[in-house]
Amino acid sequence: MDYFSPTEIVGYLASVAVLASFVMKNMKTLRIVNTVACSIFIIYGIMLTYSIPIILTNGAIVIINLYYLLIKERRIKRSGASD
């Protein structure tokens, strides 16, 4: 009897990764780990025969994290460099 399907394993991995992201003290590290976790959740949503709520929610979180990691960080560096 197969207790853990590949889909369940991916779901558990995504859950552990999200929990791990909230242990991070550094905001940049938190966002990176959370982005990876949400990406795994997107894969999980696809494996569940396209669970749209899981895919959309985690896709939105990935976009928000990337915004803060890439765009906002560049703006902060530029404003700090001009002082």
C-alpha cells in the first residue's frame, strides 16, 4: 500500500518550506525561501489537476516577493547611493 503519493510529498514539502520561511530573521532571506515554497505550492496545485485557488494565491505571492526582492530593493539602493 502506497501511503504517500508523489502529489502528497510535494504538498508536504511545500508546507515545510513555508514554515521554514517564517523562521527566518532576515526579510530578504524570508522572501527568497517563501518564493521557493510558493513555487513548490504552484507545482502542487498543478499536480492536483489544476487547483486554481492554490495556483493563483501562490502565484500572486511569488509576484509580490519578486517585486520586493528585485524592484523595490533596486530603488532603495539607488536612493541610498545618491545621499
